[in-house]
Amino acid sequence: MTRAPSFKKYGLLGSLYLSQFMPFWFIFQALPVLLRQNGASLEAIGFLPALLIPISFKFLWSPFIDTYGFTRWGHYRFWIICFQSVVAILTVFCSFLNIEIHLPLVLIGLTLIALGSSSQDIAADALALGLLEPEERGVGNAVQGIGGAFGRAIGGGGMLILLGRWGWRTSLLSLAGMMLFALIPLLMHREKIPSCPRPLRLNPQQIAGGLRAYLKIFLEICQRPGMKTWLGILALATAGYNLSATMFRPFLVDIGWLEKDIGWLMGIFGMAMTVLGSLVTGLVISRLGRARSFLIALMLTILGILLQLLPTFGLTQVAVLYTVVGLSFFAVGMTGTTAFTIMMDKSHPEMAGTDYTFQTSVIPLFSIVSAALSGFVARFFGYQGVFLLGTILVAIAAILTLKFPHRLSPGRQGGDLRIE
């Protein structure tokens, strides 16, 4: 692909991940609070992330996005424009539904939005991998993290604030408008593909051979050096964090926090701390190395989850809650930037969407599983049980990272990644 000036490519990446995270985080953060206020049970809220199941299995159709496309518009650029436009249209459709009367239809619409957002993510990640040189990946992923943080702020905390002031319809129409507006940098970008992506043999005459070739793509990814260990670490870290994060929002509702207050805490302030974490990591990752940066991020995540225990013992002062959220979201920014940089290192340019997406799919898959279980853990063991279990899972991920730092490297870069 063409190598654009740094400020242009970073601006493009920021806008892509801003638009991508807005609808996703509305489902993940704003909707649980809205449903809890309407009397939904913790178990029901825990299953709400099941709407994001398409994101977990997006790797299944990522080879098709790598292989096919209307290249006159730019291979991945074409897919991003199509999927983001569809998501905006679906958001407009959901805005005209009543959440109390048409809840099943709203959930179907949100599931389709998740499907479109996950498909857009495949193309966006591949476009990012082609834009960034290896030495730019740390800063590039920091920019992606910042764009994603603003997307989370708008889709999560911002939408909570808007829902309280403007209501359901106007808020969702505004969200759709922002997604279309975020397409402008991409419309100004010109993408060039230097070579044809690896073709898939999936024609009707050779369906058996095509299916074997298709499945072999994912098997080959798992067989790469260090990949299984890396995916296991990523799964544990994701499950541990989301197990606690899913229940922390309804916990705030239970102690009497209003939606606008939660929006400012989890959305606006949380977003700012995530941006800070991403910025810091982007500046230091080349100096500290991938594995060391990831280990530091995991240790901060463990501390952040442990601090969530304080409010369960009655320490619910505003300063305490902002400290808890601040540290947790700073760790999110640091973890995400480092993890996505490692994923890029482990991806091959000829199938960038598939390689990168296969790794990122671990995050939503284990987010959904842990979120679904979090409601049951909270019911039988309380919020304290959820936070302790989350701490244990992230701690195991940190131990594995400390023991196998070289597994986080795509090649012979042990000196860069060794933890001393």
C-alpha cells in the first residue's frame, strides 16, 4: 500500500477506530446501565454482550475480505465504507424503535450492528497493518487506542449523558451521524494494493479441497512459534478484566449512582485515562520492549481490579471511585496498545486481515464468556467474588508473560523482549 505521511496515516487510523468503537461500546456500556435502571436482572445484563458474538467469530469470514473486494475503490477501503454505512443505517432504524415495547427487535438490530462493526474491523486492521512500518507500530497502535478511547467515550459515557437529556431516538440519530462524519478521512485516502492477496479455493467444483484449504489457513496461524502461548495469555487477561468490568457498572447503579454520573466516570474520565495509557505506551514500548510493556500493563490491571474491592467495603466516596476507574482504564490503554502491536508483529502482510483478526477474535470471545459468567458469579459470591476471580485470571496471564517473554515475539527478537 502507499506510504502516506505519518500525520495523515495516524489521523486516518484514529478516525477509523473512533467510528468502529462507538456502536460497540454503546452495546457494552450504555445499554447495561439503561436496562438495569429499568429493573433488568444481573444475569440478563451479563448475557447482553452475547450480542457481540459475531465479533468473536469474525475470523471465519476474514479470508474473504482479504481475497475479494472492489479494488477500484481500494481493496480494504471499499469494505470499510460499505460496512460503516450499513451500521449507520441500522442505527437509524433502531432509533425509531421503543426499547420497552420493541426490545427483541432492538436486540436484533444491535446484533446486526455488531456484525457490521466486526466486519469493518477486519478491513480496518488490515489497512492499518499496510500503512504502518514496523517501527511505527507502537505509535500507530497508540493512535488507534486513542481513537478507540474516544469512540468508547462517545458510545458509552457520551451516550449515557445524551440518553438522559435527549432520549433514545435523538441520541441514536446523533450516533449515526457521527459515524458517517468519521468516514471523511477515509474518503480522502487513496489505497493501492501492491500484490494480489492469497486466493482461496472455494469454487463449487473443488468444494472439498477448498474447505480443507480454508481451514488450513487458521491451523497454520496456530502452529506459528509462540502463537498458542500468546493466545492463551490474551484469553486469560481478557477474561479476568471483563469479568470484573461487566459487574462494576451495575454495582455503581446499586449504590445509587445516576446514569449521567456513571457516564462522566466510566466514559469521559475513563476515556481520558485510556488515552493517557495509550500515549505513554506508544512512547515507551520501543524502549521497554513488547513483553516488558505488556507485563507492566497486566500488573496495573491486577491492581485496578483489586482496588474495585474498596467500594464493596463501603468506601464509595467519589475520590475513591475515580481513583479505581482511573487506574483501571489507564491499564486498558496500555494493555491494548501493547497487545495490538504484538498482533501486528505476528501478522503476515499478504493475509493481514485474517492473521490480525484471528488474534483479535480472542478478545471478544472471552469477553462474552466472562461477561455471561459474571452475573452468576455475582449472584452466588457477590461482587467481591467477581473481582477476586478476575484478579486471579489476570495474575495467571502475568505469570505466563514473565515465564515466556520470547513467545510474545514474532521472530528472533528475544533480546528486545527479554525481561530482566
